[in-house]
Amino acid sequence: MDILQTIILAFIQGISEFLPISSSAHLILASKAVDWNDQGLTFDVVVHLGTLSAVVYYYQSKLRVLLVDCYTSIIQRQTVGESKLAWAVLLATVPVGLAGLLFKDFITLNFRSVEIIIYTTLLFGILLGLASWLNTKNLKPRMAINWFDVFFIGVMQALALIPGVSRSGIVITAGFLVGLSKQLSIQFAFLLSIPVILLASLSILIDLYSQPQAVDVGLLLLGFFTATLSAYFTIVLFIRLLSVIGMMPFVIYRLFLGLLLLI
């Protein structure tokens, strides 16, 4: 890898991790477009940790509350403050964790093609648009989450292992479909990214242990900070602009990208 490839791929990872457009699809497409060699497992871990740092920093106050309330709920054996949301994040992570363990190799071998990205980009773009439209028809979107929501969102999130689906996109879509407010759907999607990115990083580290690679520390640091900064500003802008632009720009982008690739 050189400096330009490092910056571009880390930037793509940072901005697409939290937007409903699929980071894995964009990394695959970018590499294929310019015929870059695989960036390596070490680089994957570093940029994942960069995006993780961004979302943890943004939600640091919320995370402290969730951890304290979750611990207190265990001690008192009852719901305390935000403990239900904390347990919801943990439980909704289980399906994607199990799916990753069972189907990771199969998906890697069979679902990382441009053809798959075309169909998932189009299909889940349409689904996001439909869910967003249905959500606006609900005059009083719910500001609380129940256990059916957790199960449904968790199962839907597992689909994001397929490139082109988008983890944040499918969680937001699922939130809209069960009637959650836009704000809660976005927040839940971002909070869910924390354990999911941790699991993904752990999985890559296990693979890296069995096939160690030579590293360029300077390029890795550049990738980490590029991914961190681009991810943080993406989170800030996305949340601030949500009430103004809604989801339609991302739906249109997905449809345009899918049709362009199809053509």
C-alpha cells in the first residue's frame, strides 16, 4: 500500500461505516475500480478501530450511563434508567455474531462480487426508502424500544454481513419498520456498531494470528487517524442533517449507484 491508497480506503471506511450505503461494498468497488491489491488484514483492523474510536468518543457520555445502569440493573435485578437500552444493544448483537461464526467463510467466498453488490444496493435501497416513507406516516413514532424490536433488528442486522446491505442502513430500516422514531433508530444503529465492530476486529485479529503480515507503522497510523476523523465528522453531520434531508438522498444514491453498476 502507498499513502494515496491508505488515505482513500481509510476515508471511504470512515464515511461509509455509519451512512446507510455499505462500507464493505464501497471498499470492494474502490479496489476493483483502480485494480488495487488487497489492503491486508492489519489495515482492516486498524481502520475498524478508527471508526470504533469515533463512535465511542461521540457517545462517551451515553455509554457511561448505559454501563452504569446496566451494572446496577444486574445488582438490583430490575430495570434501572437506560439499562433496557443497554441490554437491547447486547442482545441485538447476538444474531450477527452467530451468523458471522457460521457463515463468514461462505459469504467471503460467494458474496463479495460486484453482481451481489448491485442487487443488494438496489434491493435494500428500495427497502430503506419504503421504510422511511412508512415511518413518516406514523404520526407518533415510538421513543422506546421493546424486545420484539430487539429481536427483529438483531436478525435484520445479520444480513449486513453481505456486502451492499449496509449495517447501519439495515438497522435504521428495521427501526423504521417497527415504528421507532428516526432519532432512536439512528442512535440504536450507532450504538449497535460498537459491539459489532469489536466482534469484526476480533475476528480479523484471529485470522491475522494464523497468517501474520509485515506492517508499515506509519501507513497504519495514517489509516487509523483518517478513518477516525472521517467517521467522527460523518456521525456529527449525519445526525444534524437527518431532520433536514431525511433518508431520501441515500436512497437515491443507492439506486443511482446500483443502476450505474448494472449498466
